[in-house]
Amino acid sequence: MKQIAAEAEVSLMTVSRVLRNQSNVAPATKLKIRTIAERLGYKPNRLVRGMQSGRSGIVSVVMPAGHAIAPAILEGAYDYFNEKDMLMALDLVHGDYGEKAVEEQSKVINRLLESRVDGFILLPVNEDASPLYFKEVIDRKIPLVLVDRNTIHFDADFVGTDDFAGGYEAARVLAENGCKNAVLISTGDLVSTSRLRSEGFKAGLKAFKLKLIANVIAPNFTYNADLIDNELTKHQGRFDCVFGIADRLAINAWHSCQRLELKIPQQVKVVGFGALNLRDPRVALSSFDQQPYKVGRDAAKLLVERIEKGLLKGKLKARTILCPPQFVEGTSCPAG
């Protein structure tokens, strides 16, 4: 930096401001300093910079392994952090929910706290967690943004999909396609995304005068073919549409309808949620895009704002940002 200052004939402080992307330097001086720095091969020392600022420049993202939209959330977060010249550390938790996943996520959080990260983005595996679960994060006043699933007993910044609105919109689309009798397939209150999409769908059924023929509760998001087969067989001839709160549940329903020789979409219309590329060439599912890339990017932006404004100086009111889901038309249900 002294070499750069000498050659540019400016003070060391001016060089420091330019290399830290501070704006109070004339454009011509900025260009001159950056040109010299690039020629000399200058690289900032993150360790020294961290000691000076009290920040490590590292943020952490903690996600359940195998979560359907995690890759796109990570991509959105990474792109924003990269633009801000921040390093993103990724930790995966094996399992999507349950005691083992909760225990593992808690260990990951504590390990990251020891690494002096500047903040967290976290997709919780336990929405019902006590504030004690986040005690050390709270005590250290480290910025935390939750994504996709919010917690019930802990007030934190949250960025996710407007799941209630998505469920409501599913009912509207089906109603506009002339449907009258619906089957809902969810995982009940297992996670907030299931609960909110179900609540939104039921509110939409009431608003658009559709009848709920069956409310099928699956134990998880994936292996439910036999359960869905049995339920749809039981109600065959009584329903003309199915809403699965996750694409995999809707695809199970699609195949069940085919086994029952029900034509899609002529006799039964099927709508899912997630708009995932599940690589099943037999299914062109109508679904809702959760905009996970935008969720990740918005979460990263909010976290950086919290870090830069200095959450250490006082408690800030928690913010909630909801991305509206967008209907993606497939062959299982027209847009309406």
C-alpha cells in the first residue's frame, strides 16, 4: 500500500479508502490507484482487515442436505456475497427435520460461532425450537436470517416464499379451470410450509366455492405412493383436481391417477408446489415457482445490511420478506 501511495502521489489513507471501496475519493484518483494496485499485484490481507474492522468477512449458510430448493437458495446467496467480496462458508445438516437433525444443526452453529463468522443464514430443521436453541447467537448479537421456514418461538429476520398466497392461488387456478371437488395432499403441520400452503388452499376453496373431498396427510415429502394410491382409489369418481403442497406429492398423485385410468388434465387436474426439475420425462407438472434464487439473494442482502448497520450496537426489529410464488404451467393444469 505504501508503494501504491508513493507511485500515485497520494496519502496512505487515500489508498486505503479506495481499496476498501469507500466512495469519498475522486474518480480519477480511484482509477489511478486501482491501475497501480493491479499492476503491482496487490491482494488485501483479510486477516489484517478483520483485525482492524472487528469482522472476519466470512458469513455462514447452514442448510439441510437434500432439501429440494437449497441449491438455488445457495446460488442466490453466493452471488450477492461474492459481489460484496465476502466469503460464504457452507455447512450441511443431514436430515430435514427430527431430533438427530436438530442435534447436528446445533453443533454446526456452535462450531461456526467459534470460527468468528460475521452472520448466519439458516434453514431451520426445528421450527418449534426454543430461543435457548439460538442462545449463543443471541448473546453474541450475531446477525441471523432464517430462510424458507420460520420459527414459532424465536423472533428473527426471515426471507421465504409467501406459502399462504401460493395455496390460495392454487385454488383460484383450479376454480378457473372449472374444478369443483378437490383433494389436498400435504404433510399436515410437519413444517410451516405445508401448514401455510394448506391453509391458503382451504381459504381459496372457500372463496371460490370448491369442495374439499379429501385431506390426505402424508408422513413426509417423498415416499408416499402407496398412501396416495389408497386415498385416491377410495375417492375415485368424486374428485376432479388435486393440489400437492410439494411437487413430489403431486407427482405421486399424477401416477396414481394414471393407474386409475383418469385422464390428466381432461378428467383430473393436478397442481404441485416448487416447480422443481425432478427429471421425470413422464410428468410435465403445473406448479408454483418459489423463486429460491431470489430468496437466497434477498436473505444475503438483508444479512449484509444487518452486519453493516451494526447489530452489535442494539436490537433491531425483525424483518420478514416474502417472495410471491409464480404459477408455472405444465400439461397437468392450464393457467386458467
